[in-house]
Amino acid sequence: MKQMIPGLVAATALFALPAAAQDALPADPETAALAAEAVTAEVAYIFDTLLFLIGGILVFWMAAGFAMLEAGLVRSKNVTTQLTKNIALFSIAGLMYWIVGYNLMYPGDWTIGGWLGELFSFASLDGVAEADLENGYSVGSDFFFQLMFCATTASIVSGTLAERVRLWPFLIFTVILTGLIYPIEASWQWGGGWLSEMGFADFAGSTLVHAAGGFAALAGAIVLGARHGKYRADGRMQPMPGSNLALATLGTFILWMGWFGFNGASQLAMGTIDDVADVSRIFVNTNMAASAGAIAAMILMQVMYGKVDLTMVLNGALAGLVSITAEPLAPSIPAAVAIGAVGGIIVVFAVPMLDKLKIDDVVGAIPVHLLAGIWGTLIVPATNSDASYVTQLVGVVAIGAFVFLASLAVWLVLKATMGIRASQEAQISGLDISEMGMEAYPDFVQAK
């Protein structure tokens, strides 16, 4: 997602063919003049707004992808709790982004020199039949689209902490993450803050969304600890297979599909043929990176372990998607393939590394979103000459430090005040019984 630009600029842009196709301009002067005719402000407004709305719907569909992925990768005794967390966190994000997040992220006036925007200022819409062409798009479409990114950040945390975090402490953390932590760090770039002024580049949020969610998840995993029985006394790791790999695969495909809105609509404009061509280029690069991530993970698993692990392949595809998100427009197809493939490789090495550190990440969100997100952000200058490796590193460190430390503080306060970890008995019987009093698969429970 690029920094917001005044819609009037897009509304007055000229239709233009790509530079490579300049020689193909029609020879007839009258036809050439028509080809270069400016798009009207109303047409640009309509198409830009539609891009936000359609892209937002696709990103919304990713919420279903996260829910299915997590439901498939947790054990059957925890599925209901995980599904509840997913619908609750999305709903909380909607309310908190309206109450404080949107205007905190896109401030009219900075309150602390580019570091903090407007606190507790409710988001508002255009009046009925009162569209403002100078915006270039409707306020409602922008709010809707940006909200989906906020909710995605919280979804990343949910999977990592599954099977042992209590429901209500997690939801309280979600309130703070979606209302304050995410909007503040995202405002540094997408709200025209200090990172934007420095030249930091993160097109659709490899760091601003994905790595941020990964840092919040990492802080929670450290404070929360591993699931009961995950790591034995002798240091060995106890495998805890998910309940339904078909659901996990479905969730991955849903996320893959939603990513076309995540990256494609982050072009933020569809009022010229150049913008539309760029959106299609983003779609292609996004898809190629995901494909490369999946195949790289599959081949590497076969080489290293002699067998292919489906969960690694699924996460390899997601890591490829995260990796390309920081810059899905500039790369050529081969570059997009290489960027996505490295994301898939990162996952294969990072999952066992976390187990050695005894950091229990149930769905592999930290390798996928945090590590691949950092990789994707740092490699942007390789394809985008306007970006700097030093600035990219500064952005990653600043956002990571802020999100991790802020999240760590919240988790520690919650742990000290109300407790965040389910009891050993609750983990053995399952959080569905202890937290929800109902099970996702009651017909498969053996009668006592």
C-alpha cells in the first residue's frame, strides 16, 4: 500500500500507454489525441472507489482463510475456541478502528512531531449524496479497505498463541493492538509520518502489517510459554498434528485469493490505463511469488527430510505472498519468483529453529509473517531504485522494536492482572470445553 496521495492528482492524470509501447501509438493524429484524452474527475473517483471496495472485500475474505487455516492446524479439542477468536478479533478490529484507529493512522494534524496522530477521534463518512471529488475516492471505501489490514494484523497473532491462551485476555490484547499499536506504527508510513518522509518503502505491508503481527505474536509466545507437553524434559519436541489438513489447505487457498486484493488494491488508483496495467502486474507477481514459495518449500523438504510436509508447503506459499507484499509492482516475473522462493526457504529453516528455542508457534505464523515479512521489506531496493537498504533496515527495526515492546508490555500486564494462560487441565481437556463449553466435532467424542 503506497502512501495516500491527493485524489485530484489521479483524477486529472492522462491516459498513457506504457513506455515500452510508445512506438505502437496510432499514427492518425485524431486517434492519438483521443488516446491521450484526460479522464474526468468523476470517472477516476468511481474507479478508485471501486478498487478500494473490491479489494477490501477480497481482504475481508482472508479472515475466512485465517479461520480455516487455524481450525485445521489446531487439535480438534480447540477448534471452536479458535473460530470464536477469529470472528471476535475481526469484530473488535472494526469497532476499534472506527473509534480511534483510522484517525490515529491518518491524522489531520500530528500531535507529536510525526510520531502520533489524533487520539479518540471517531471516523466519519461522506454525507449522503455529498461525495467530495477532491478526495479522489469515497471516505467510506478508504475506511473499509484500511480496516481490513488492521484486522489482518490481529489474525496473525491468533494462530501463534492457539491452544493455551485464554479467550478474554487475548481479546483485550486485540483491542489495544487494533486500536493503538497497529495504527500508530502504520501512521509512520501510510499516514505520512517520519518513515514516509525518510523514504521507507512498504507497498502493501510486509512489515507494517505482517511483520508487525509477527512481532506481537512473538511477544505473546514468549510471555505465554509453550503448550503443555510440547517440549519434553529431555529437550525433544512432541509433534501435535492439526485436526484437519483439508481445512488448512482450503484456508491457504482463500488467503492466496484474498492477497490479490491485499496487494492489487494497494495500487490505490484505477483511473488510468497505467494504473489498471499496474494492478494486473501486481496480480501476476503476487501469484508467482506464492507459487515459488510453495515449490521451494516442497523441494527443500524432500531434499532435507526425504518426505514432503503439507503444512510446510502451505506455509511456503503464504511466506511467498508475504515476501512479495513489500514491493509487488516493480519486480520482473523472475525477480518475483526468486523473492517468493526465498520466503518458502525461510519457513523450512525457521520452524525447527523456533522449536530449538522452545518458542511454540502453532501455525507457523512467526516464520511466515515476521521473518518472511522482514525479508520482503529488506529486499525492496533490489527491484525499486527509489528505496534504500539503510532506510528499509531503519523502518524494520523501528516498527519491530515498537510493536514488540508495546505488545510485550501489554502481555505482561495481562499476565500479572488476570492471567493469560489456560491451566494444564484445560489444555489437556481442550479449550473448547474449558473456555466455550462446546465442541466443534461433538459426534467424534467418545462417550465416557
